[in-house]
Amino acid sequence: MPCTPDFIAFVCDALSPLGEVRSRKMMGDYVIYVNEKCVITACDNNAFVKKLPCIEAMMKDAECGCPYPGAKEAWILEFADRNKVLKVIQALWNELPFPKAKKK
């Protein structure tokens, strides 16, 4: 089941204190960018974040899953604690690279 527009709007709104937030539809699901870095893969109304050591302690109790067949396992980010969500995404943002420029 693809993500609903309401879910994507909810996630983007929750992340807005961190800066510019945008979503991009990709094959029925979405990726969500904060300040031009891809921080969330959204599938089936779940927000998946990469399993990186920088957020391991914060995500120790989180469920895991794969956003789509063939994807690496990721943590599912729950939005009940907005402060935790912002800390997780900020820590990820600090570790993740900017997307590579497309060749022309």
C-alpha cells in the first residue's frame, strides 16, 4: 500500500523545525529530504531510517523492517516523541552525505 498524502504531510510538518523539508515520490513511495539530504524513506505509511551507529542508542527499542523488497533493513521511526524524532533526524543529517550531482 503506498503512503497517503496525509502521512507525508504529517512527517514533513514534524521535521519542519530542522529546516527546509521536501518529499519526492518514487515508485508509489516517498523519500523525504531535510536541507537537501535524504533522511527518510516512507513506505506503507511508515518512516524508515538507515541503521547507522550515530542513532543506534536512540533507536534501540525501535522496530525494524524493509521499506521495499530488496532494501536493507532499516529502523521504523515512530513520531510519538517529537523531540526524539528531531534528535534522530539531526544526528542522521550530520552523518549522511549530500546527494551526488547528476551528470549532464
